[in-house]
Amino acid sequence: MLAVLAAFVLNNYLTYWQDLPGVAPIFGGAANGTESAVWSWGQLAIYAAFVLIAIAYVGRSGSTTLRDDSKRISDINAYLIRAVFFAVLIVGLVDAVISFLRVEELLPAVVGAELANDLGKSQLRGAYVHMPLIALSFVIAFFSRTLGFTWLALLVVAAELIIVIGRFVFSYEQAFLADLVRFWYAALFLFASAYTLVEEGHVRVDVFYAAFSRRTKGRVNMIGTLLLGMTLCWTILLIGMGGKQNIINSPILSYETTQAGFGLYVKYLMAGFLGVFAVSMLIQFVSYFLDAVADVRGEPGGRDHDVHTVQ
């Protein structure tokens, strides 16, 4: 599952950002960009290569327990979520400063008239401001060990407070402030979902589950993860990233912005939040699945599944 996910994301980048044909022509579909059978077969080979890597890993890690693999996968996912949290924090603050300077006509004095004009173009701001900041966030996340959910929630409250004080005390209100709140709140809601799954924070509406044995609970979690959790994630990925005009790919490829004029230029990133949600949840569901199989096999350890059950 993880190998196919990695190959899917890589092929999505190659097909729609690098204008390669994709694997669709092999199965009778239309090519995206360069019509080349060699490239199509090469992209299909990526799936085969990643699956072989997964098989090789499993073959060489026979002494590793399912719970150890589950924790390792969960730790990788935690790094990914840390990185995107730092990204929305840094990008949100920097973009808000740029938007403030633009709306107050101070930006030309800071960066010059030509660059100020360029920063009003979403393609330039996205490619040359946002993307480097996102790359920096992945570096910061490598050295940081905190997910920062509480801090982001505090920043959402602080941004709302600034809006209220500005509107009712100083009669000052700008679109970028409301955009900042939506940007951070959407990230908080979508990116914290995988962490909530780790902490058993999702509420179970239960009639029978609490009375099950650990092995029966493991079977329920295993089947539910496969049929409901992973299916939902792949539905989001395939519908959102299955084509150039799909709801995740299209805004990102065009660096789509709102029509607010001097708002934040992050609407395209918010479309990408859906992709990050699906990817992070799918990774976590794989970890959850391995833990459930360990419960079925009666391996020691495991988590308490009864903490957040509503009967």
C-alpha cells in the first residue's frame, strides 16, 4: 500500500508537472503530455520498482515485529505532518506580511517597484516564495520533535482576536486576515486527523465493540481499516489527483488564488490540504492495520481502544 502510494504521488508529479504522458496510454487512455510509449512504460515501471522494494524490505526484516513496523511507519508520518504544519505556519505569516505591505502600498519601498509588482502574481509568489519556505519547513521538522497542534490552534485564536480588535477598535479590516484564519484552521483540522487516529481521539459510536476481546477488536479494526479507511483515502486521491483538471491538481498547477484582491495567495495550497490529508491518513491506516493484525496474532503491547468509545 505504501509503495503504490509513493509511486502514485511521484507519477502525479511527473505527469502533470513535468508533462509526461502517464500510464493511461498503456491501458487505452489519453496521454497527458509527450506522447511516448517509452515514458508511459517507464512510469508504469515505477510502480513495479516500488513494490519490489517493499517486498525486499519485508523479506529482509523477518525479525522485526508488526508493532515495530507500525511504530516506524507512524514516526515517518509524524515527520510528514510536522513538516506541513511548519509550512502552513511560515507560509501563512510571510504571505500575510507581503499582503499587508501590498494593501498599504509599502511593498515597493521595501523590495522595489518591479519585485513588488511580481509579488502580485500568484505564479511568482507561489514558486519563489512559498515553495522555498515549504522546503525549509521539511528541514526544520527534521530537527524538531513537536507536532505543534496546540500552538497552531493558539495562532488561529490570536488571528481571530486581531480581526476583532482591528474591526471594532480601529475600524481596520483586510481580506488577508480572514484568509489567514481559514488557512490555519483548515490545516489544523485536516492535518491533525492522522495524529488523532494515533491517539485514539476519534470517537467511536459503539454498540458491541467495547465487549469484544482484544483479538476480535483487532479483526474489526483490520477489516474497517481496509474497507473504510484506506478506501476513503484512495477515493480522495483518485478523484482529486486523477487528472490535470481535477479538484486538487488543477488549483495547484495554476497557483489558484481567491478573488479578494489583496488576500493571501494560498488557495492552491488549501486544495493541496486534501491531498496531504489523504496521504497522511493512508499512511497512518497502514500503521493502524499492522497494529490490528498484531492484536489478532496475540502479540504483546498494543494500544487501548476503549478510551474514546461512546456506547
